[in-house]
Amino acid sequence: MIALVTGANRGIGREVARQLAAAGHTVLVTARSAEAAEETARAVGPNARPLRLDVTSEADITAAARDIDALDVLINNAAITYDTWQRAITADLDVVREAAETNLYGPWRLTQALLPLLRASAHPRVVNVSSEAASLTSMGGGTPAYSASKAALNALTRMLAAELRADGVLVNAVCPGWVATDMGGPGGRPVEEGAASVVWAATLPDDGPTGGFFRDGAPLPW
């Protein structure tokens, strides 16, 4: 299996790459700088391959689609702006737009560009790393840029799953939970546990679910 992980140079993305590589899969570890991607590949091990990729750059995405020969799993993990300092009623919409470029449009562009490779795979998977903060069922105030962009990512997950069902592409959203990372801050659960949720969705059997929202393999409310 060949998997591409965006934002793989730290946090959940790095641990997802490590777990997949340890299981014997080839992992394309991406970061916005070539140096960060190369350092991550060295740390992850011999099954990792570095790839410089900024998901907000159409040129980078076009180059990746051109240079990658085969792909089975796309893990849209890169995300920014957990804006705890903002409220929706006073939000800086430039911050919201910037978050959407990475958290929504980046995964959308990348999935579109890599679809020919995924369709050619025998076991294609797309995993969108989301958050329970995107659940409309429990959504309240605060973190408007992050929550709105992740809620939109969940909507994209549903649409892609429906449109790609006939091609056998399983598309799911995963909440890794509150994890102790640079974005999540201290006090969360170990990054290994959060990453395992993502790996679960990346390695689903062919008769596994699609169009779902999960944490630890259990459904979450939309």
C-alpha cells in the first residue's frame, strides 16, 4: 500500500506516517518545506519518502499529481488555526478564509488532482482528518475558523463518498480526539491513540464503511 499524508512533519500526521510505515506500507510524507519533509522521512524510517507539498499551492499539487506514480490512500491531515481567541460574532474573516484554504480547499484540490491515481488503485481510501468541533450536533460558540472549515470538510467527505462509491473509493472523516500536540496543547491523550483512529480508516477492508464520521472506529454524530 502507498499512502500520502499531508502535514506529516509533526503531531498526528507524523505519527500516522510512523504507524503506517511500521506496518510495512510505503508512506509519502509531505511538509511545506523540503527540509521538513526530508527530516520526517529519515525519522519515520526506510518505508518513508519525502515530498514537499503545500496544500494551498496549486502548483505544488499539480507537481505532486505529475510526479507520483501510484497511490492507494490519501490522508488529508494538514490543518491550521485552532482560533480559541475568536468568536463568530466578531471573527476576523481574513483568518477564516486563511483557515479554509488549508483545512477545506487544500484537501479538496488535492483529492481532485489525485483521483486518477486513486481510481487506478485496487483498494483506494481517502481519510479526512476532522474534529468533533465540526459536529453540528454539539457545536456551540468559539473557534469559528477551525469549526466552520472542518464542518465544511465533513460535508465534502459526504459528497465525495457518494460520488466515488461506484469506483470503490472509501471516503471517511476521522476525529482523532483531543490529542497532546502543538495544536491540541498539553493534557490531551497520547498522539499514538489519536493517530490509530486515522490508520484504522486508512486500512479499512473493501467492505468497510464510507461516508462516515468516526473516532476510534466508532461513529460520531454529524
